[in-house]
Amino acid sequence: MKRPHRVRQLGALIALCASSVVVGCAVAAPPPSSTSSLSGSTSRSSQPSGPQVDALEPFSNAHIAHLPAPVPAKEITAGEAASGISMPWKFLGFVDGNKVVTVAYVGGDGDCTTPAGFYVHQDGNDVTVEAVSREAAGRTACADSLSMGRAVLQLPISIGGAGRLVHAATDPAWSSPNYFR
């Protein structure tokens, strides 16, 4: 796994400042060992948080409402996903039946970490979605900002009943619950 940039370690604090697609703010650096995970833990892990089944409860807040309209997701391959950073996302709702969904996602900082696309794969009755970003090579200074977006994803099977929507494991440096508060 790639070593996270310092700005990603500040992700929880940066997210509190976000109110649009890209917003800048100044934050104080926390101790290196304190970050939050999607489950609310405050311990730092070198492994991504595990996959989680989505409750299919549409998420909404003021930050999401101000994001640009959803765009069709760029689909990427398993290899492209493996070489990227798994980012957090939220289910916003179904678009057309239960095979097309809209999600809000964290894309990065808009400078050193930028969105690459979505890896969607089926395993039995589970459809796992991974929002993937990339780090810019050779960057040592990164903006204190948060880039978020909305995307429409075509799923291989209908969700609901036996079909479950699953969040891929999220990179620990980007797994703060504060991104979607």
C-alpha cells in the first residue's frame, strides 16, 4: 500500500471545512497516530477498513446538495483499482430501478490526489463498488482542500432482496466519517 501524504492524515479536519466541490481551509496538524475510520474508531490501522454492506438508506446533507449534478461514472479495471487509493462514498439513491445508483464520493484534495474512476464488480449476490483515486507522482506539497463529486453507476444486477450493495475497503488515510457530516 502506498504511504499516505500528510494532507490525507489531516483528512478528518479538512473535511469539516468542505462545503462545495473544492474548498480550501487551514487546519492544525493532529498527532500522527490519531485518525478516524469509517466505523468511528480513533486508532490508526495500516490496513484498509473492511468491506461494508450498504444499508440502502439515501444519504443527504447540505454539502452533498451543493455538489454538481451527477455524471456517468468512469469505469476502471481491477488492475487500475489495485494501483489506486480506495476512497469513501455514500449511496444517494436509485435512478432507474435497482440497477442504476447515484453516489457521492470523496475524490481527494484536487491537487495531489485526484479521482480515477469506479471499479464495480459482482460476486454472487453482492455488487462491490470502489471509488478510486490516484496520487500525483513526485508531489511533495498538496492543497488543504477536499474534492467531492456525484456519479451515476450502472450495476450488473438489481440491488434489494438478495442483491446487496457493498462498499470496498477504504484506505485508512481517507476513512474519516467527517467527510460526509
